[in-house]
Amino acid sequence: MIKPLIVILILALVISGLTNCTERWEEMNNDPNRLTDLSDEYLFTSAVRGAFNDDRGDIQVNFGGQYAHVYISNNWVREIDKYNGFGTQDYPEMVFSGVYNSSIRNAVEVLKLTSEGEKYENKWHNVQAQIIAIISFSRLTDMFGDVPYSEGGMAKYGIEEPKYDKQEDIYSDMVERLKNSMIALNEPDASTQIYASFIDPIFKGDIDKWIRFANSYSLHLAMRARFADPGKYEPIIAESLSLPLIESNDENPILETSESKSDLYNPWYWTWKSSQEGVYNLVWSEKFIDLLKETNDPRLSFFATKNPDGAYKGMPNGLTDEAFSAWNKKNASIPTGDFFAKDQPIFLITAAQIWLYRAEAALFNISGAGGDANAMYQTAIGLAMEQWNIDADSIDTYLAEEEEATLYGDRENMFRQISTQMWIACIPNAFESWCTIRRTGYPVIPQRTSPEVSQGITNGYMPSRVSYPVTKERTINGDHLDEAISRIPGGQDRIDAKVWWDTRDIQ
């Protein structure tokens, strides 16, 4: 009789132990050193850094840089440069996932956490997150056209198959949100309620700079859309011009980098470093180098190295395989170590770009903008050069002696000059240079007809958009993707189909 009693006692102890273990299971499996609740502050800083850094290679170089004829990238993405789409790898998916899963996801989470009634409620933090989200959403819609916007970045909240909003509607909502953001930032309490300096990596809690940034980005969007819908966007341009804008380089939104901490290096530095090791991942385009040479631009020696023959020489875009094999990338100019230095700050939108928009508005007298377009144009050029520490004497000489430094001829030629300077001023963010060409037609990228360059699938014309992802997005959200494709003119996902705001054709 003793043995059964012992067995019963043992079983009771085992069951009791299992019960206690179950009750302590969650406690046992929670790492005390691991964050279980990320604050809105951490997420906001991450969203900002993502907006400046997201997918630099694919957005700024492989697509934007090669389509804008500013850069030529790695050999394995030559199909993009040849106007053939994206080759064997789904580079559009890398852009899509890279932006949605970084800056947009973090910004959307901040919007949720700081909204009314939530744990970190703060309408000014919410406003700052909206501005950052708009930056990333605008980049995606300018790249693809219609994209998930109203439901974008909300997988955590059960929206795993977001609808694709029309680009026209996205733009309308973005400028409205920026307008409301500026109203909130101008409220009396705003200066003490926005993110503190150690949380804000671009303006260090400076309310005036945030207001100028929001208004300048509103002007940027309105100028991009003005040819598509002048009745709607010209009044917005006029309103933006009447409010504080980014006017000097010390008001530029920049992300500081580090000369000593490798995790905070300027990400462009790694491209330069690879070139020093004999891997020419990025060289300057022939069109870009030739234009700087022809106009005696003092930025040339800062941007580009001389080749082994002691000359500034760019590589032609779009070479056929045969022509490419006869070309040695070592004979092309590459970015200099100063331009891609470890501690070179990362730019997003600059005073030079804003002054060029102002010159354009004055030139076309948008909503009675008026003003001296040439003075604004020269101010922009000076700021664009000062941004890269070009010496003052060289800037003065250029502005006084170079024909292209002064607006001349008819209005169309002046618009060409302004647009071409915008194409240069956006560097290194060549995606914006490509957007400039699509919006204005300048500088002209002629149809490819030479047997040494590929005509691709566009009959030799510069692509107007990037095609949608074909792997993950197709699998997860295929129905909404097909709906977006059906709205593209011709109903096909083509790279020569124009996005909504691309309406000006000078060719």
C-alpha cells in the first residue's frame, strides 16, 4: 500500500510543478533587457533616418540616377540603364519593401501612438510624423504612380492587402496634410511640444525650421503637380510663396553623419570606398560630366575625379553589351572622396532647389508671383555651390562670366536653364533629377538611335516610371495591384507610361 501512495505523491508534485511552470512561462520567456514597448520617440527618430536613407542604391542610383543620365551603376543592373526594365532581380520590390517596412511603417506607428486618446497623445508629434511619412509616400508615388497610401504601412493593424490610391488623390491629400501641419506648428504651444533636440536628428527641435520645411515641401509638391492641374496647384504655390520657406543653407533639412563612427558614416562613402578597391559600382554619366565641362561649372572638380589620362570623362548611358565590353569603367570619372566623405551630411531638399522653384514661379508669373526671376536664379546657383563649399571667388567668377549663369532668350530657354540647374542641384539625389526631367522636359534626353546604345522596351525613349514589383507584392496583394495596373494608360504595367503629373511634352 505504501508504493501506490508514493506514486500518487510524485504525480501530484509533477502536476504542481507543471502548473507553476505554465504560470511562469511568460515571465521565463521575456528577456528583461529587451524592449517590449517602443516609445514614439524611438520610432520617430528611426522614421526620420529612414526617410533620408531608404534604399539609396535602387532609388537614387539604379533607377533615378541612370534614367536621369547622372550615374551609371553596377554591371548587374545594366538592364535598367538599357531601358529594359529591371532585369532578373525584382529591384522594384526592394524599393517597395525597403520604404514601406522602414520609414513609412515607423511613421505610421508614431501617428497611431500619438493620436487622440492613445498612450503617447501629442498632436505636434503627430504632425511631425505626418511630414516624414509624406516624404516617403511622395517618393514612392513619384516612382510608380498609384501606390498604397491611405492604407499603406498598416499591416500591423490588420490591413495586409492595402488598396492603391490614385496619384492625383495622394497629391491632393499630401498638400492638405502639410497645410494643416503648418497651422498646428504655428500654434503658441508648439515650440515647447515638438520633439526635443536629442530626438529630432534634422532640426534639433527648432520649430521655425520645421515650419519652413513643411511649407517648402508643400511648394515642392505643388510645383511638381502644377502642369497636371494648374487650377488647383497654382493657388497653393502662391500661398506657399507668401509663407516662410527654406532660404539659406543653414535651414536645409540634413542628416548629420560621422567621420569616426562607422554606423553613422555617410552611406555614399561605401560606394566611394569600393571604387578605391577597384570595384567601380558607380561612375559619372557622360551627359552630366559634359554639361559641367561645357558651362565651366566650378563644382566639377568637387564632384568628379579625373581619369587616368588626366581628363574629366563620363561614361555613355545605355551601351549595348558589345559596346559596353569595349568600354573600361576605369576610364570614367568617379565621385571624389570629398563628395562622398564619411562625414558629408545627407541632404533631402535644399535652399537652392527652393530658390529655383521661386525663379520658375516668377518666370511664369504663377498667380501673380512676380519678382526678379534672374536674381532668384543666381541666388539658387550660389547656394547650390556654397552647399559644397565651393570657394567664393569661383562662384563670383561663374555668376559674372558664364553665359548659363544669367537667364537669357525667350521664356522657354530660361525655363530650360532653371530646370537644368535643378537637375544639377538635386545631386546626389538623382531620383529628383529624373523627376525634374519628367516634369519639365529639361535637360533633354533624346531618343536613342545610335547602334551603340540600347533602345530597350521604350523604343529608345527615357522611361517615365518604374514598373510594379512582380514577386512578393504580386503574391500578397495581387488584386489591388491589378486594379492599379488597369488604371495605367493602355492597361499595362509599362515603364514608358507616364505618371499623373508628367504632362509636359516638349519633344
